Amino acid sequence: MDKIILDGMGGDNAPAAVVEGATIALNRDKNLYIIITGRKDEIEAELAKYKYDKDRLEIMDCPDVIGMNDIPTVAIKNRQTSLAAAYWALKKQDDICGLVTAGSTGATIVGGQLILGRIKGVKRPALCPAIPNVHGGTTLLCDCGANAECKPIMLCQFAVLASVYAQACLGKENPTVGLLNNGTEEHKGDPLHQETYQYLKQMKGINFIGNVEGREITYSKEPVDVVVSDGFSGNVSLKAIEGCAKMILSEMKSQFTSSLPSLIGALFLKGAIKRMKKNLDFNRVGGALLLGLKKVVVKTHGNSTAITVAAAIEHALTVHRNNLIPKVEELLAKVDLDNLIPAEGENS
């Protein structure tokens, strides 16, 4: 039985969406056991609405909640919050294999580092969402917001973390890795990106294909499996992609409902539109994996629905069952970045 701990009060739609998502996941996977942290009375009231195996779910009563406006480094110290309690249980209980939260991104990152801890040798954890691309698959964007400022060794480690993720969980045998930059030429970018490029070229164990521009995250001639980025650029790119997708869908809806002929045409295109919306759905994977930690942590959108939460739980299980953490440790040892990159390039 695989145990996942769920932040029951995290997100805009908690606990309703979180609880419903938990019951969906339980009914889909008979080898899943869920612990929900949060206000017991509220969670029990939501659970009463659904049918599920009560022997595979328990509640950890936590009276407090970390708000989106709370200072993460301060808020995570309160062990009575649903997120902090989930992290401490994940750290102390060997049989809990992963955590899923739709709560504060900042508190999730801080809790991962201060409570759970990083894989030995990893400088910083990185948020790594899987973004739909034009080839019908996904591109991993690593990092998309955990580290606004980076050093070359961190970006090189992101390449390792995301490559193993692509291999272990997305079925990519030799995933391609690109460095997000403002041009594809080797000399492009600021000193950080120019220096990182040279190190990535020399690294063994990753399939580095050079610089990639922002559009190649979603649209490229050949699939780019992993795009490495500092957290600032990655977050801006991610939000721009999300906004673009929403704008396209909104404009299509507006045009198709603008006149009777358009409505009739939309009826004929209904199947194609449905398939397109599915392909552009960021919730297919359920959330962004916080790579580099000692156990699996998946961060979902703050406005996650029950379907998103269920997908995030299933994704956390997949990552655990594919032994991602040991594989990361193995590849980190092989690439031996400490000998490749001078000490002054590190940010410990």
C-alpha cells in the first residue's frame, strides 16, 4: 500500500476540491492510502458526500492554515498548519511516499528545504511542470519559480533532475535538454547563460542540444523534452504560455458564439475543439514536481479542481513507483559536477 499525504486546506477551493479529489484517486487505485491534514470537522463534512474505502483514508487534525499572503519562512514554522504538519509526517514516517498540496508555493518550497530536506549534493530544489507541446507530448520546464537567481551549477543540476524525471516517468529514453535563452546561438545570453552553456556541453549523462527560445517550450520542429531555466525566466515563460492558451480558447468561444452561422460551424467542429482543449490542458499531469527533495512533493495550482487534485495524487504515485529519487542520486554521482564546475561557480 502506497501512502500519500494531502494538504487538505491548501488552495482556493479547499477543503471541498481536495477531499473530492482524494476520493476520486482512492476509487481509481486500490493500492493507495491517503492521509489528509487539516480541520477535521470540515474535512469530515466533505467526505460524507462521497463513497470511498474508509479503511484507506485518515485525517490528521490541524487547526491552522497557511494563507497565500503569509510570509513562508515564518508560516512554515507553525506545526499546527496543514502544510507544515504534512511535511513533518512525510519526513518522519518512512511509509509515506509523497505529498500533494495546492497551497502557498513559497511555503511549499521553504518546507521542502527546511523540513524534508534535499537529496545529497543538490544545491536547490526546482519546480518542474510538464507543459503540453505541439507534438502531442509534454516539455518539462525546470525551474519555473523556485529560484529567481541561479548559479551555473544549479542550472546544470536542473538538467540532471529533469532528465531523470523525463526518463523515469515520461518514458523518454534519451531526453533532449535545451537551455532557455534569448537566442539559439552559442554566444547569446548574459554571463550566467553563456557560462552554463559551456558546462552543459561537457556534461555526460544528458543529451544537451543547445539554447532554445521561449516558443520552443510548446512549439518546435523537433521535440524538446527538457528546458532548463532560472526560476525568474521560467515563471515568466510559464505564465505567458498559460495566458496565451486561455486567450486562444476565450477568443474561439467568443467568435463561435458571435453569430448563427458561427454557432452552426462550431457544432461541426465540436469534436475537434474538445480534443484541442484536452491537448492544451495544463492539468493533465496534475501539478509541478518539486525536484531535488528526499521524497516526492507535487505542487498544484491554487485554483485546482477535484480532477486536478486526483491527477496530482496519481502523478505523485507514478513518480514514487518509478524510483525517481534513487535514479537522481545515481546520475548526479555520474556527472560529478563538483569536478566539472569550479568552486566559485557554486551557490551553496
